[in-house]
Amino acid sequence: MDEDRKGRITIAVDLDEVTADTVSKRLLRYRADYGVDLSREDINGKQIRDAVPPERKEAVEACLDEPGFSRDIPIMPNAQRVLKWLSSRFDIFIATSAMDHPVSLYDRYLWLQEFLPFLTDRSYVFCGSKKILKADFLIDDNPRNLEMFSGTGILFTAHHNIYETHFIRVNGWNEIAAYFERLD
């Protein structure tokens, strides 16, 4: 670690549904594939696969393994601005459970290069389990990842976690900025 970075707070940040708006792309894809709108209200409190007819579950998940799918996902509102500000004060790592969909590794790498050019590729963590992360904070939408994390877990609100109450919750990037502004 560089001498000037010793003692800095380290924040690991999830990619899908925290930094990248994967849900928006998946909902558009569902409309394109089936000619039916699946709204955010339809998926509130559940995974997308659990909000569709049983015969579509497998296909709805399969798009995540298609080459190119992860390349043009939109960035979450305010994520770029807040992450740039955070990276000037804290050590930031983008940590994604990319091994769940290994075909997406290169697309995710290119996505990070495009949308977060102020972070170096040494700030990317492509892992199978976030249990291995050593950071002070983890911002994630998946309670399972926060449960196994040894630092402070911060739950980023997503359609599937709205009933979760065991973690500090943030409802978007402006709330993340406010939370860490108090620590700076």
C-alpha cells in the first residue's frame, strides 16, 4: 500500500444493482423477449425470476450469461459523481461476484473502464464470494453478501431487499455521499 494511503478507510462497492442499473436492462429485455411489461412494482420484494411465469424463469436468468449483455448496462443515478468524490477521500474497490456469470467478466471490465475511469483496474475485485473481502465497509444490495462480510455492511435498496431490516440502509447514491461525508 502506498505510504500516503495507510490508515485510509476502505470501501468495497458492489456492481450490479448498486453501481450498474442491471434491473432496468433486464426489464427492457423482458419486454423485448415476451412483449409484456414487467414493472418495478411487479418485482417488489422478490427476485425477477420469482415474478415471472415458471416456464420463463430459466430464460430470464440466462440473459446474464450472454456475451455483451453486461457491456451497456446504464450506470445508477449519481453513482459516477459520488464514487469520484469518495475515491478522492477513501480507498474504493468495486467488488462483484462475477463468477456467478463468468462470461460477463470482460464486459464488466470494459464497463468499469468506461464509466469509472478515475479508478484503476487495481480497484476491481472479480470474485466468487465476497467473504474474502477485507475492507471497512461493503455497499451491496444482497443481504447474503453483507452477512458474510466482516466489516460494516451497508444495504443499497433494491427491488428484492425492501423487507430486509438487519443492516444500515441507503436509498441511492446521494445517501451514500451523506453517510460518508460524516466520516470524512
